Amino acid sequence: QVQLVESGGGLVQPGESLRLSCAASGSIFSIYAMYWYRQAPGKERDLVASINAGGSSANYVDSVKGRFTISRDNAKAMVYLQMDSLKPEDTAVYYCNAGRFYWGQGTLVIVSS
């Protein structure tokens, strides 16, 4: 069992940055690939970024490439999503996911002037 708790969301202006954090409990955190998803109002939940178990490989959806960076610290059982140059279309609830199975409760990001 893995429990995930996201934090770091908030209201920012276009062009600003936010860093989301995901704290995981459970001794087997390091075996899971980790994912960040987001769900905008009225839309489906979509994959944003992923990172493999060792942290050596990451992938991004085209709309965030070059702006978002996913990272993890297995010693601390943490996953991060650094979001730069934010746009209004990045507004969504962001969810952390472990192994495409365990979900956090989400953290809201609003990008608005």
C-alpha cells in the first residue's frame, strides 16, 4: 500500500512558477514509476509527466515540454513537479500517482491574471 499527499498548489499569474510536491508513505516507494496527472474543469484526467523508478528517465506531454520538470528523491520518498512559465491552460487539479495504481487527493493550481 502506498499513500500519496500532494502539496504546493495555489494561485499564480501567467509566466510564474510553482513547485508541486508529493509525499509518499510505504517502504516500497522506490520500486514504482511515478506520474503527475492533471484534470482541468470539465475535462478528463490527463497524464502530464512520468519518471521511472530510479529517476533516470522522464517523459512529458508535448504541451509542458521545456516548462515542467519531474524529479524524485527515493531516500525521502518524494516526487516533485517544477512548473515554470505557467499558462492559464495549465489550470487544473494536479494528482500524483504511483505505479498507475495509487492516487493522491490532488492539489489545485490556478494560473490567472
